[in-house]
Amino acid sequence: MEVSDVRDPSPTPDQTTEPYRWRWLILVVMIVAEIMDLLDASIVNVAGPDLERSLGAGSVGLQWVIGGYALTLGAGLVLGGRLGDRYGRRRMFLIGLASFTAASLLCAIAPNIESLIAFRLLQGTAGAMLLPQGLGLLRENFSGPELTKVFAIFGPVLGLGGIIGPVLGGFLIEGDFFGLGWRSVFLINLPIGIAALIIAATFVPKKTGDRTVRVDMTGAALVVASCALLVLPLNQGQEEGWPLWTWLSMAASAIGFALFTLQQRRTAAAGREPLVTPGLLRKPAFTVGLGGISLFFGGLIGTQLVLTLFLQIGQHFTAGDAGLGNLPLAVGTAIGGAISGAFLADKIGRKVLQIGPLVQLAGAAVLWFELDGLDSASFSIWDIVPGTTVSGIGAGMVIAALFSFILAAVDDDEIGSASGVLSAVQAVGGSIGVAVFGSVFFAQAETGDFTGGFHRALIVQACLLVVFLAITFLLPKKGRPEDEQHGITPEATADGHGRVAPR
């Protein structure tokens, strides 16, 4: 999983600056706080039956609880980065962390499904203020080889957040500690959030923001409105029989995104600061890459949700067992990521992004035939382990390399903005995936045909993977070097004290 700040005007420490004494504690706090944020994107995947029993949540309600968080997170990420530029990353990190912790408490005490959805939207908004600050704070307190080492730790650890979410959620729900049931998946954030807040307030050094940075609220409003107009009909359409308003809403969303692009160019032309560096929108490889990101993560997150729903609703797995049922996919993803990141991406370049979806398609085919021969009376997770593991390997190959290949088309001074936009599109794509795959699955599940629902989801995933595969041919042949992705450009080298010095 890729998370990045949107803009980083602050330089790394220079030769005369002594390294901050508590800088490694800052890394720990950043990792803990941001894993907590990312974890909540998937931790409620296994809470469906509990939410239905406790709050009367139907299929649409469950889709909003899961996808609504990703929607407001993605829609607000770019704005969150800009606010950090203007008001200071430490301040915005503390505000975001405090708000996220408070929103978690509200989610835990929600009396009905409507309030839980509202609080999840609020939680995603708080996450959008929190997440973009992490890498910026690390850049402000690390430099040179230490900075490279920090990113080598930071990125993979954050990636674990989405993987362990269903497993941890299943453990907490099945454990039913103190009779809290699903509420414990939100309450666990309280002690972690409060501890991280105290440590961050004590040890993260104060640094003022740049008040000359202007925050483009018009652009931010257009993004939020366009995302909402897209996800709302996708969540509600299946339930209501796809009335005219759903199609009008999706058309309005497309117009909204077009207006946003036009507004960003006009804002830049007028000498004001847009949310997105305007040069990015003129790069075909980058704009095509945005489509690839949304397709890939929409399919990946949507399929993971359907797998969990199939195990819990179709095969009557407990929350804990359903969480463990995600492990083969997670292990496969880790294996694929290791293979891709260790040598494949460097040796064969863009081809790794083409092999990955082919492996995923092979896994989907294996899973299809495994489901065909399914005997519900004797079903166990081992019946679908080969298909889910192979799918995970293919997904991991893509995840490990996708962002670097898209960023290869971006100039050095645009990397921060580009990474923020890609991360936002990833989150919104996941929200769309939850809506689309959830609708496809529940359309069949309502008739009792859970295997048919999974089959239809696999068809949708296959279509998305084929389109993604076609898109990869428009991406650069080689990925961007890892150091350049982190803002350490070839024009800088490390001096003998491990600090970045200009040549």
C-alpha cells in the first residue's frame, strides 16, 4: 500500500544540523498511528453478520460501513496534504490522530446503522488529515542513508495494515471480549490512539507551516462531490433497481471530475496553487496510470470482500475463521511482493505488471473450478487455498511495482503531488470496488446462490484485470528508482555524516 504526502516544501536537515535525538521514536509513532488508520479500511470486513444481528444492517448498510470509510479517506487525502503544508505537519498529525481516535469511539457506541455509517465517514475524513503527514514528518527528521532506511521500514509495515485487518477483526469479534462483539474493532483504537497522541505531542518537534500556501477549497469541494456522486448510486443502485437518478448521478460525477481538471488548470494559470500539480494532468502515462490504479485496487479489495462474505454468509464461518480464511490470499500477496520487489521488477521492468494480472487470472480460473466442485456439507478453507494463494501471488507482484512505474513518468518536483493523487485514487477505487463487488455478490446471494455470487464476482474481476493488462502497455518500461520516489534526487548525495548535501 502506498501512502505519501502531497507536497513537501521543507528541506531535509543540512550538514550543520545535529540529528534529532528522539527521531527513531517518531518513526515508531508514525507507523503505529498510520497502521491504525489503514487497518480500519479492512478490519470491519468480517463484521457483517454481527452488524446485521446487532443493528439490523442490510447489504447496502454493510457496503457503506466498509466503503464509506475509504470514500472520505480518498476524497480528502490531497486536501489533507495541503493543510499540512500550510498549518504544519505536526499540528495536522495531532489533529488528525485526535479526531480519528474520537471518531473510533463514536463508531463503537453507534446505536444504529445510520449513525455508524455517519461516524465511519467522519473517521475516514480524520484519516485523510492524518495519513498525508507521516512521510513529511519523517523527511523533516531524517536525512541521507537514514531516510532511505526509514522508508524501507515504513512502506512494507504499512502494507501489513490491510492484510491483517480481517484477521484481527475476526479475532476481536469471535473473542467477544467483555461482550462487546463488533464494537471492539473500534474500541481497540482508543488506547493505541491516546498513547500515540501523548508520545507525538511530547516528542515530535514543533515546526511551523508555510502560511503563504493557499488551500484550494473549491477544488477540494469538487473532488468530494464527484466522488460521492459516483459511489452513492453504486451502493444504492442494486437495492433500488437502478432507477434513473443513479445513472444521472454517475453522469454528474464524470462532469464533476472534468470540471475539477479544468478548474485546476485555471487556478494554476491565475498564479494560485492548485490541489494537484497541473503538469501531472498533461502526462498521458500518469493519467492512464490513475485508471490502472483504480481498476486494480477496485478489483483486489472488492474480491477480498466477496471472499469474506462468501465464507461468513455462504458457508457460515465464524468471524475468526473467516478472518483466517483471508490468510492464503495474504501469504500469496507477500510472496508475490517479495518476488517482484527483490529482483523481477529490476530485471524485466514493466513486464512484471503484465505477468502479475495473468497470474491473478490463473488464480481466478483455479478458484472458479474449485467453487464448481464445492460440497457445502464438507467445505473447508483448504478447498480454495490453491486459487486464493495464486491470486495473491499475482496481486503482490503488481502491488510491489505499480506505483514506481507510474511515478517514472513524473518529474522530480511533481513526485509529492503525484504520490498523493495516486494514493487518493487507490482509496476511492477501493470504495468503488466494495460497492460494485458487494452489489454483484448480494444480487445472487439474496436467492441463496452464494457460489453463483462468487462466480459473478470473479467474472467482474477478470474483466478489470484484462483492462488493467491493456493499460500497462502505456506505462513506462522501467520503474522509478526507489530513492527518487522518496525525494532523494540524483542531484544530491550523502556526505560522510549521513546527511544529504548538494553536489
